[in-house]
Amino acid sequence: MRTHPKYIFLVSIFLIISACSPSQPTNIPTVTEPVFLTLPITDTPALSTETPSPTNTPLPALERAQYILNTTIDYDAKTVTVDQTIRYSNLTGNQLNTLVLAITPNLWDGSFALNSLAIDGQPVTTYTLDGQRLDISLASLLPAGGVTEIQIGFTLTLPFAEQEDPSVSRPRIYGYTSRQINLVNWYPFVVPHINGEWILHDPWFYGEHLVYDTADYEVNLKFTEPAAAPGATMPIVAASGVPEAQPDGSTRYTITAARTFALSASRDFQTSSTQLGDISLTSYYFAFNERGGQAALQTSAQALQVFSTKYGAYPHKSLAIVMGDFNDGMEYSAFYYLSKDFYNLYDGTPANYLTFVAAHETAHQWWFDQVASDQAIQPWLDESLATYSERIFYENTYPDILSWWWSYRIDFYKPEGFVDIPIYEGQGFRPYTNATYFQGAHFLEKVRERMGDEAFFAFIQDYYNQGRGKIVTANDFFRILRTHTSADLSDLINQYFRNVYQ
Ligand SMILES: [Zn+2]
């Protein structure tokens, strides 16, 4: 191959991107035995149509949990004080005598301090907090359809998160850098209860390990006066949900039927916004990256239009596109991060990481936020669809560089491996993404070729409609796929999957 400057530039990008994530993790944490979620989708409560059972509790029935987080951030001290109320609705179909909450800040020494814990107004004394897991024994059984109110007071001392050394700490976004604080998975939440089990997996060096039910969020946010930095301005906040200024100077953010609430704050953020119907998109970026910030905004707006047409309506009223002061892109509800590296390498064309990762993270609003799955055990369900969504973005927006995307984004890495591996069996970041993301994209391409476009997109829309608000499994994916094609897919499934799906 003739080597020209563009090629050298592209290779240098690969090397930088490849270096972003650990490939040879040490200090491997213990892995719990993976549990496949074989529950047919129809066995998962249909939240929108759930008819709550009669209950003795005075709290009204809820179709999903409510989280209220009264939050005070001391930006200069890097501390966050929260009075949290969770109204948890027991949609498991069975009575419960325990609750399990994930508290991932407690994975970092000294980051999480529990100030108070009460259920239905009564202080809780019978609980265990071990790492990220809080087990609460309920004083009285919570019946199916019943609602209980959990009150938690806690203080976060944010860890410094700018350096990532996998030999001494796990990769993280949660914490602060010299110019940003990032609150992700920062509050206790009740983990899903499926097939009689609380679903809370161990963290890993790459991939995501948490699984979320949907919930409604109200975050009431205020900052302490910036006393430690005289003359300093209040930080600019990017968050899941729509902000509404309150008379007391605080801001209330609300979002409904979301998986998780993320928040980033920085005194250095610059912003740019656009409107698509009733959806507000805002890009948050640091100085000297305005061109990349604008491109991320434009790409997200284009992708949101493409995916709304091809998959189904975007569910929220806002989308925050946030430049991350770390080497990660990451999705949350109505919010995603793009690594600073993508902005720094942005070349003004749509043929680059900033563009396709922006499309990828936007697609996670469909394949993560709305249609959720077990990110630790079946990560391909959202990652292969988010990666293939990059292809759908390019074919509809920049079709002349579609072949470039296949070669640069996917086939450069010569992907191999089974698509349906848990994060714990990825054998490193690159083999894991090769299998789960890139082989997954190839599988979807071949399925589409065999089914034809019309049936393929009818399947995708049906999968979206049936999966919204739920936690789907690979069995759900193939069951719905089967209703849209009679084509023989067995050779493709044998080639790409290690498990057998009909
Ligand atoms: Zn992804």
C-alpha cells in the first residue's frame, strides 16, 4: 500500500485510540457466575400497562420508581451532599423481604459516606454495605404492586479521575479532573429483580456492568458559594433531563422513564444548542474545541433525526453532548460523553472518530436507555446495535464515505470472536470490542442482506416498541427477529454466536 500523509495520520489516531483503554488488565476482580436472563419479554412487567395490585400501603401505586435527589455540590471542595428519596414500586410480581441497591461510589475508598437511612420514615438498622452492594432487610414484607419509600442521606467525596492506571485502579469517569466534575452512577439505586434474583454484577476493566430499571428523576441542584475561589463563577452544568430555574436559585432537572441520571459541571464549559421540534440538544465543550463542539452537536442532531425515522421516536426532551476530560465515550440517559481526544483529532470532515462515536452514543438512547439489556452478560445487545447505527447514520447522511467507515472503523481491526460474550470473557478491550461491537455489526449487516431492508427495519421498529422500558435478552431479540423473516439464519448464528438461538 502506498503510504501517504493521510494514512499516517489515520494510523496515529488508531494508536492513540487503542491506547485509551487497558488491554492487559491486572488485579482481576472476582467474577460472579454469569446468569443469562432467559425470561421471555412478555414476562417482564409492561410498565405502561401495569395494573397495580391492591395494597395496604398508603403510598399510591407507581408504574415505575421515582428518584428525588436534593443535591448540593461544593465545586471547589469536590464534595456532594445529597438527601435522596426513592419511591420504589414492587413490580416483580412477588412479595419482597429485602431490597438491594447499587452504590458504585463505594467502590472507591472514602468516596461514599452514609449519613442516614430510613424506610417509610423508620430508621433502618439491619443492612449491610459491602463494596457497591447495599442489602436492606425490610421490617415488613413489600407486597407485589406495593410501594415503599427509601430515604438516604449521603456525602460524596469525589476521587481524582484524570489519571487512569489499570494496575492500580479501575477505569472511571466518576470523580473530578482539573476542569470538570462528573457524577455518573453517583447515587444509590435499586437494582432490577429478575427471575427471583437481584441483578448486580461485579465491575470490570472495560464495558459496563450495571443494569437498570426505568425510573422518573427529579434532581434539585444547588452549589455552595464558591468561597474557596474568590471571584470564581458558578459552574455550568450538563445533565440528564430538562432544567428549570427555581426561585431559591437552585435548578430542578426532570426526566421520566430514564435508566440513569448523569451530571457534569465545569467552569470551563462553553455551550452551543439547537432545537429539533420539542427536543433541545446542547453541546458542552472546552475552549479551543469549538469546531469539534459544533460538529458533535450537528452529528447528534442528524443522528437523532435518522434514528427517529428508522427506529422510532426519541423519548426525551433534551440531549446533552458532553466533552469528557478523559479517554472514554459513554452513554447515559439523555446525556453522553465524547472523549477530549476525539475533539483534538477532529479534522473538519465527517470521516473521523468524533462523528461516528457521536452517532454511536446518540444511538444508545434507543439501545441502552429505552431498550435496556444486561450490559455485563449480554453487552452485544446494545453495543452491536449502537455500532451498526453508525452505519445507518452514514448511509443516510454521508453515503459516499460508507465504505470508508467499514474499513476504518470495523475491518482495520480484523474483528473475530463470538458476538455474545460477557464483558468478563473479552480477553482485553480490543478483542472484546472486536467481537461484541464489530462482529456484531457484521452479523447485523448479513441479517439485513438476507432479510431485505423492508423486513429488517420492520424488525428493528418492532424490537424497539416491544423492548421500550424493559430489560431484554438475546432470546427476545431472536424471538422478535423470527416474526419478521422466514429466511434461514442458522449459518449466521452458528458463525457469529457461541450460544444457540433459534
Ligand atoms: Zn457503545
